[in-house]
Amino acid sequence: AFMQEFELEAHRLGIPVKTRHNEVAPNQYECAPVFEEANVSVDHNQLIMRLMDIVAKRHHFTVLFHEKPYAGINGSGKHNNWSLATDTKVNLLSPGKSAEENLRFMTFVVNIIKAVHDNAQLIRAIIASPGNDHRLGANEAPPAIISIFLGSQLTKMVEILEKSDKKYRMPEDSKETNRFDHLPRIPEILVDETDRNRTSPFAFTGNKFEFRAVGSSQTCAPAMIVLNLILAEQLRVFMKDLDSLMKKGMNRDQAILKILGKYISESKKILFEGNNYSNEWVKEAGRRGLCNDATTPNALKALVSKKSLNLFENHGVFTEREVEARHEIHLEEYSKKVEIESRVLEELVSNQVIPSSV
């Protein structure tokens, strides 16, 4: 009854909620709005949380947005689905049927891999909160180690691309219509391949990436800001590299393949297809040099690193002062929440557990 009333209220506000089902933990449920443009979707996500709170009170119970209120029971988070489209509605993360479309698709996929690899600590920082610290890596939640799951088909394509710049040669007599014939093709089955690796924090799921590490109490806005920002910077670097090779006389497609192969070699250590929950992965991630910031104070340091501050300022997103302010607010929020929870624990033990035991 609560879910039905909540959905009705959401539709009255123009929020296109679709999915409704029970989740793993007791009294845990999931809802999912239909995909929208990022700004609208983020606003709707905030309104959904407010609506849940209001409607729950009418039914005489409370909705918990705490990421991990109970030990040993699944926590709650948001699966932030993220894709890119042109102004003509072409999804740039949707595999194509022609080699030209596949080259475009792989160009964006590889640049995203490189962007996430180069900014993994910043990505971890924007999902940092005391509740999420308890959730990450526990009971069907991705770990604090940022890695990317591509699936078997796309992984094979990445492996081919890493070596393809050494094999690819543009025929001298090629025409515009067949200039992509020598590029590796992506199997059509890729678009239908369903990802079942629920342990990955950042997974490719057919025609989008799914950032699964956002906490249930958090706004999706910082995640969207950072993902768009790091890709914008990476595409700027890509164009610079491409122009440099083309000025040396290399044709565009061969230059793209050469650059993609280089990017894959530099960032492939962030790709992982296995069980992110396992202790073996923690050890393996350490060997690969991947960061494992398990606590919010440590994770937030990346937000105010020189690299991050330059990134925000150079793209006109935030000034250094604005980033520093957010960092301070996040630390204050962390301190207060930890203090409140510790005082509640003390009160429970002193007033209920000890008296009952005595």
C-alpha cells in the first residue's frame, strides 16, 4: 500500500517511476525511475527520497536511508546508470553494427576506462560518508576499491584493441565507404549480454555504465558531476593526442587505434571481472597498485588534492574555495554522525543492555 501510494504521488510530480520489488534484506525494497537527462534525474531522485519519507509517515512507519544500519544484513545504495548521447539522440555507449560505429563506441569506452583509472581516488571521495563506509564491501555492496567490469565480450574487444594499432594498416586505395573494413568488429550479442557481476562498483551493462557505489542517503549529483568532469578532461587529452599524431601524417583511424591501444595498456589494471568481495581481490588490487580508502576522512583527501582542484577549476565547475568548503562540510558531517551514533550506542548499552543483564 505504501509503495502504491508513493508511486501515485511520484507520477503526480512527473517522476516516471517504474520498478517495484522486494530486495534481499527484510523490509527492503527497490524503486527505479525511467532514464532521464542527468539534471532532471538528479532532482527527481531527491524528490523521491522526500516523497518516501512523507508517505511512510502516513502509513505509520519510517523509511531508513542509512546505508548500513544492521550488521550482517544487506545495506542500501543507489545504482547510478550513466550514458552519453548526442543532440540527435545517438547513444555513444551503444555498440554499433558497422565497424565505423564500433570504432566510435570503443573510443568512448576506452576513454571512460582511462578517466576512471586516472581519477579513481576522486570517484571514491565523492561517495564517501560514514554510512557508506560500513556498506562498501559488505553484504552485496561493491567495495571501496574502484574497479571496472566490462563483461567477457567487451573485455575481448579491449584486448584486441590493445594490440590492433600494430596490425592495422589503411589500404592506399581505400575509399570512404570501406575505410573501416580492417577494424575489428564487435559481436552483435554484446548489446544483449546481461551483467550479473553484482559486486562491481562500476560496470558496463549493455549500453551504459552503472555506478553502484553511491549511498542510499546521498544525492547522485556529485557522482554525475565527477563522472562528466573526468570524461570531459579525458576527451580533451584524447583530442590533443589525436591532433598530434595526425599532424605527423598518420591517418585518423590508425591514429585512434594507436591511442586507444596505449590508453588500454596504461589503465587495464583497473579492469576486473571476478568477485570484488573476496580477500584475494583485495590482495590482487594491492599488487596492482589500486587504492583502497576504506574510511571517509582518508577518502576525502583526494577531493582537495592539487590534481582535483586543478580539474575542477580548469573546467569551470568549482573554484578552489568551493571545493575546500565542501571538503570541510563533509568532514564535519562525518564527525557529527559518528559522534551521534556512538552516543546512541552508549545510551542503549547503559539504559537497556546492562540493566537487562543485571
